[in-house]
Amino acid sequence: MILQRRNRILRQSSAIRSLVAETILTPNDFIVPLFIVEGENVTDPIASMPGYYRYSLDNTVKEVKHLWLLGLKCVLLFVKCNNELKNHYGTEALNADGLMQRSIKAIKNAVPDMLIMTDVALDPFNSDGHDGVVENGEIVNDITVDILAKMSVSHAQAGANFVAPSDMMDGRIAAIRKALEENNFTKTGIMAYSAKYASCFYGPFRDALDSAPGFGDKKTYQMDYCNRTEAVKEAMMDADEGADIIMVKPALSYLDIIREVKNAVDLPVSAYNISGEYAMIKAAAKMGWIDENKAILETLTSIKRSGADMIATYFAKDVVKLISQ
Ligand code: PBG
């Protein structure tokens, strides 16, 4: 055959392939989610997330030092609130001496340059297990937004670099930005979970934090996975309201959404490679059905290739080890 172009020329060796590779993972791409519990010297395995743990604050600080040495520079904090502290308004979320606020301070103190992002939503603190306040069986938007704004200020006060509202209430980005401004937190960023879908893949996370909805589901606030245009609308509104980073979540069943949102907004886009996505790879690897390391690299590369500038993932430590080899 006489061909004008042979595409296989650029695939013939590992050196050529790496020369023309369009997507390269680096440690700078990753955000490490951490689950923090009360107590001392606790390293509590999460059954549905093999290899991932809930740590008490002392062990969290050790872990954060270790992450920094691996080149991971950003953590996303979640706390597990003790049952007796939960109520309808999630008031523990605003406690200046609450586990989240203490954790932010302790991590900042131990590793000052580590970027700290904090989850802003009521579900771990709310006795109804919803991201917002429940009244008469409904999740009430405006009362919730008011609490989320106060919660954000409380995290900023403790030293958070970014607050990350994951609740999907309407108007919360504008309210949080206004509250931060009014309290003179002019350096605190907002990573908005703008396109967060009602997903079955959050299951293991809800085990980790004991935060499953007490009744019903989250479909009146999280997005319907049938929709794409709506994600662009949400992202553009959050950008207008003052978000610094726009997030799409989950990641793997939503790669089209990541690309669409990346094309629509002129802001960094993050994607959350969530708990169920982690669990699926772990389970298949355990069965010997896929190669875990290869699956980690391929899926994280696909998320970056789809348009994510950064990825929150439970595989962060694994992947930095893999890419440094
Ligand atoms: C809740 C929240 C959830 C996750 C992050 N923040 C779960 C939910 O919406 O029920 C999921 C993360 C994961 O599954 O890894 N505000």
C-alpha cells in the first residue's frame, strides 16, 4: 500500500507516545478528600471504600504531612458529626469550636501551605440527613442558604482557603460571597459544586459520614442525570454569582458535562471522582477482573482529558506514586 499518512507512526514506541501525549497527570491536579472523626489515634476503615479511612484529628494531621511530602497540596475536608450533636438546623455546623473548625486550624498550623477546602452543606449535621433544613417534609431553600453563608464565614474564620458548597440550594454562591465580603474575608475562594447530580454513586460516602437522607432522596435539589443544558445554566449562574472554581460531580458518568461546562465558563473546572467510582474500581480489582493501577491512571486521565483542571479523588495518593514511577 502507498498511504499518504500512517497514524501508527506516532504510536510506535513509548518515547513517541509520550512526546505526543495530550493529557499528562501531575500531582498538581489533585484534591484529596479527608474524613475526620472525633477521638484520638483513630484510623477507622470504611467498609465500602477499601483502603480509605476516617481519621481522628491527630491522625489527620499526620496524614496531611504525608500528603504534602508526596506533592499533594490541596485537601477537601469532611467531618463526621456525632449523633447527639445533630438537629434540624444543623447548628453544630456553625460551632466555632466544632470538629471542622478545629481541623482547619490544626492542619493550617501543622502544614501552613497546604490548601484547605471545606465541605459546606448541612447533611452531616442535620438530623434529617439532608443538605438543607427540612420543614413539613420539604428541604427549605432560603433558610438553608442563610445557614450556609454563616457556615462559610465560620470556615473562613478558622482559616479555610476555599469553601466548597455541595448542597445545590439556589442563590447560595451569591449569598456566600456577600457574607465573606461583609466579614472581610477577601482571600477566601468558593469552589461551587455547580452541576451536582442526584447519583446512586454517593452511597459509600454516605456510609463514611453516616449521612444518608433520613427520608426520600435528594432529587428536589441535586440535578437530574437526564439533563445537560441545565448543567451549563447552573455553572454560568454560579460563575456570575462569584464562584472561583466550578465543579461537576460525579465525574465518570458525566464526562460530557465536564467538557460542556469547561467550554461554557472562563473559570477553572474541577471534577469529583466520587466514592462509588472508587468503590467500583476497588471491587473489580479485588475480584481480579481489572488491573487496579491501570484503571486508576486511565480513569483519572479521562477526567482530565474531558476538561477538568483539577480532580478530587480518593486515588490521589495512589496516582502520585504511579506517575512518579
Ligand atoms: C453532601 C456530599 C456528598 C458528597 C460530597 N458532599 C454526598 C451527597 O450529596 O449525598 C459525595 C462524595 C462522594 O460520594 O465521594 N453534601
